[in-house]
Amino acid sequence: MKRPTIADIARRAGVSKGAVSYALNGQPGVSEATRKRILSIAEEIGFNANSAARALSGARARAVGLTLCRPARILGIEPWFMGLISGFEAELGARSYALTLQVVATPEQEVEVYRRWWGERRIDGVIVTDIREDDIRIPVLQQLQLPAVVIGGPGDTGPIAQIWSDDAGAITEAVRYLVALGHHKIARVSGVPDLLHTQNRTKAFQNVCAALGLDNAITIPADYTGEEGSRATRRLLIGGDRPTAIIYDNDVMAVAGLAVAQEMGLSVPGDLSIVAWDDSPLCSLVHPPLTALSRDISAYGAQAALELLNAIDGKTVGNVEAGRVHLTPRGSTAPPR
Amino acid sequence: MKRPTIADIARRAGVSKGAVSYALNGQPGVSEATRKRILSIAEEIGFNANSAARALSGARARAVGLTLCRPARILGIEPWFMGLISGFEAELGARSYALTLQVVATPEQEVEVYRRWWGERRIDGVIVTDIREDDIRIPVLQQLQLPAVVIGGPGDTGPIAQIWSDDAGAITEAVRYLVALGHHKIARVSGVPDLLHTQNRTKAFQNVCAALGLDNAITIPADYTGEEGSRATRRLLIGGDRPTAIIYDNDVMAVAGLAVAQEMGLSVPGDLSIVAWDDSPLCSLVHPPLTALSRDISAYGAQAALELLNAIDGKTVGNVEAGRVHLTPRGSTAPPR
DNA sequence: TCCCACAACTTACCCGGTTCAGTGATGCGG
DNA sequence: CCGCATCACTGAACCGGGTAAGTTGTGGGA
């Protein structure tokens, strides 16, 4: 099947290619009557502008890129990324921007992908996740002048806009809630320690515990996988002075921790209270359902996409904080016995 | 920063644009010495061919499309799609093909997206998942002559290649295993009934149960979500003649089923054995870990991508069966009390 | 010595939009 | 009634690669 082009429309309408282009793009230069005629012909023959031709003539590629730098076995089970992606799509789809995805193994590969995408003019901007301290991607993005939005932070990303959620406030709320229930020995199993938001959470956790006079408030670093979550939980529970509550940096590790506790014959929440970060169906699926720090990941993604589109349009975008995180109490938390 | 073009290379090498194009694409028409010189200059200045220009001049867009038509809350937690995507990337990335993603709400929207992508020349082919009986996407893909590969089946997709896994064999194995353990009352909680592979599984389940003389082998339709999984499980367990084993069409529903059983005071596997379809970290995360029908989803995706790339290259591709599904016994299955 | 084949290029046009510099036609003020 | 601005549109150049057709230059065979 042959694809219709603006030349076809021009022929049918008895005008030049240029006039068709003006009409389709809402530019001045054609009369209202002609514009309507052209638009109805375009509609009739099912015209879609060739994205390559459009991108070539200096316009946008109408696509944004996202690299995912986590092992496949985590990507699959972590609701986080898919939630984010659905959010992006809500905004991108509305403007018929495409989302281009690439799974990579290392930050170095991410940089390579950015360079290639830029060279190929394949995308107009990128969404950057899993930001680290002194992230190597930031200077590259600046050098290439590639519009970008960073998810996570706050941290130093120069002129590149950031979106983050109030992790410090959230963990403070969780700790206060556990203390209010009567807990004094609270531990935390964190995500990958290099990530900026992990560091922010760890700092906030230490601060609130110090402020409330909790000692023994340790953070065990893990990597978001169930295996590491189990291992960290076992380490915490076999110690002599075991915690009565554990906060996990994601839902997968929290579920793994729950399984370890049950395996060791501990009752949840009787012997151990559990709080998960990021509420997903996973948390309400298990028994008992997990108390979680909820946030609207999809809305978070939508906001990030919107910021990126603004950045692509040359509008200056500032750093913004996404919608609030709130504690959703469920069956996994209770006063300690 | 200005992006280097073949004209820049041509100037530096003292040859014409045409010669550079031949050299970069491995075409005959330049001497080995010149080719090497051109390639080294390209390397040196970090040249990447503008994908728009390339796509415009009749060549490929070097991108394939994937539409996801499931509600966001399932996409997030189902390891299936992300596993598939990682698999695609393994093959696509190696050939620097991009993967373009679009989340949609209905099959009608999927058709629209296919049409738009085709009109925009944005992609060279699509990967079709969640195939239904008389799927409306198939005739459209044929009409547009858009290269495609269908994941799921077998079923009637005309000239479009399919990849499926041996669902019938897998469920037969699972039922035989449960019968060998001593179970006689086996039920199944299925995925969305419209999907072709659900129907294939249901048929195979009925066949094997009939062959083994099991009556009462009912299938309750659900939709892959934890909520529906819980509901179906409750329906099965409150009945007078309750099953001693349940097979679930995905891992999420199986985990939900486990939670329902525990909530009702039933012991797993003592009172109820559970088998999950598709093994993911989720299955080994819970307590007890779930016996599962495992398959290498990532390899499945990689094979699908490879078939699609072949189809794009004009090679005729046949229907293929992906790697075997095998039963992984874990703690959730045992002889009934 | 001449002719031909062939390698090694160059030239020029194509893809399909975007955009800028024209070109008539029209309207309007003085 | 003239001059000028404005509108509605045309024509052509352009983006950056791909590629068919044309042009050299060289060597070999007769």
C-alpha cells in the first residue's frame, strides 16, 4: 500500500506542497476555506506525516528516549518502571510523541546510547532515572545539549530539571508512626546505596531516629531484589538485639522480608512490623497485606514527561516536587508484643 | 554542538558524499584503502547516521513497535512484559534497532497506533501480543503489509508468523504431577478468556482431566490481577466440595490465591496445593515458595525479535515453538492430607 | 597499438516534509 | 486614481543520507 504524502493532498486540492504544509500545521499563509478543504482531504485519505521527513527538515523527531539500567530480573517484578512508563505515555500519547526504550547494563552504556540517539537525531530528549551522585550522564547531556529531565533527587544536576518526591518527609512519617505504635528498635533495608534517593532516605532516616532518641537504627544496604531483601532481613533477625520493625526501600524486598519472618516462625505484625516503600498490588496481595508508603507513580511519570516536553519546547523548567507520599497502614504493622 | 554528517567526512577524506555512503555501508565502489580511511574518520569524529535521513531515502526506520494493551496496574506487576521487553532488546540492541513503546487501552486503539506508525514510517515492523480469536489487528497488518510477529497461539493469523510456547504440554505435565501426588480435585484460575492462549490452555486442561478421569475439573475465568485471583480462589474454597489443588494462569494470581488460603486458615501445601504459571522472582519470594511452570520469557522475546527482523528483511518466517516449559516443584505442592 | 572490461570514484537526483523569497491579486487610504 | 500594504499562494532550496547513471583511469588481451 502506498502511503499518502502532502504531494498527493496538494494535487487533489489543486494547491502547492507548501500550502498544504501551512494548512496542516496551522501556520498562517492559507485562507480558512483552503485550510478546511486541505484538512478534509487529509482526513479522507488517511494522511500521516512521514516522521522521517519531518525530523529531517529541522523539526522535531517527536520521540523521547528512556534507558533502563537494571538487570532484567528486577525490571520484571518492580512495578516502579512500568508505572512510570504508563505515566509518560499519558502525556506523550496525547501529543503523539513516541517513547523509545533501551535496556542497558551499565551507566557507561547509557551514555553511549544517549550519544547514539543524539547523533541519529532519533529523539528530542531523554528521561533520566536512577540518578547517582556525580552521575556521569549529566555532563554528557549538557555537552550534547540534549533536553532532559531527571527523576530522583534532589541533587546537583546543573541546568537539567529534576523531579523528586519528598522521600525525607515520607520516611519521617513512617518512623514517627512506628514509634507511636510503641516501637523502639527500627531497622531499614535500603536499595542500591549509590543512588541519590537512597542516600537522601538514609540521611533522613538517621536524622529522624536521632531526633526521636532511637539508637540501633541501622540501615542495611541491598539492591531491590528479593534475594538481597531476604538476606538483609535474615541478618537483622538472627542478631541478639533484633528490631521490632523494618522499613524496606521497595515492595519486593518487603515481601521477601515477610516470607523470611514467616519461615523463621515469627508472626507479622506480632513479632515484627513491616513497612514497604511504594505501594503496588503486591503489597495487598500477600498475607498479611503490607503497610506501605504510597505515591502515585503514574502521575509522577506524567509530570516528568510534561516537564521534558516543555524543556524540548525551549521553555525553562525548574525543579519540582511531585505529589505527596502518604502512609497506607495495613495488616503488617501493629504495636510490638 | 553540531552533529557530523557524511558531508563532513567527505570533506575531510577528500572524496564525495557518495563514496562515503558506500564505504560506511560496506557497498562495493570504493577501494579498501579509502574505506578504511573513511571509517577511521567517521570513528574519530563520532559519526552516527541521521536516522531520519536514512529512513527518508527509502531505507529502514530501524525501529520496531510494541503496543501494550493492559491496564497500568497489571503492567506494573506482571513480570511477563518486562521479561519480554528485555528479550527483545537483546536482539534489537545488537543491531541498533530501537524499540518504540505505546501503552493503549483497547485493541481498537492498537489498530490506530499501527496505522499511525505505518503512515509516519516510524517503524519497520511490530510485535503483537495478547492475541485473541479473530483478532482485529491481523487484517489491518495484512492490509498495511506491515511486517509483524505474533506472540501467542497457535491460531489463525494468515501469513503473519507466530511464536508460541507449548501451553498444552505444560498444563498436561502439571496435572499429571498433581495426580501423581494423589490429587483428584484440581481446579484452575485462568487469565482473560478472550485470549487465544487462555483458550488453548483451557482446552488442554479439560482434555487431560477427562483423560485421567478427573471430574469437577473446573476453570474459573479471571483477568490476571491479584483481585480477581483472590475472588476466584475464594469462590473455589468456600464451596462444599473444594479442590485440593489449584493451577493459576499467572504468578500474581497464584500469590493472591496463597494469601486467601492463609487468610482462611488453610495450610499450603497441606490443605491446598498451588501451581503458578510463569516462574518469576515473585514465586520464590513468598512463603511457601510456589511450584511453577517455568519458561525463559526473555529468550522467548529474543526469538520473537529475531523472527521480526527476518520478516523485515523480507525473509519468509514460519511459525515456531519457543523453548520448552518445565515444571519447577517448590514448597507449595504436596500430597493432599 | 587499440579496444574493452572493470575498479574507483563523482554527479545528480530521490525521499517528503518545512520554510523562505518571491508573485499576483485585492483592499484601502489619501 | 495611484501607491502601498496585506493576503493567499507558488516555486525552489533545504535537511542528510541512498543510489542509479555517468566519468575517469588503469591494466590486460588481441
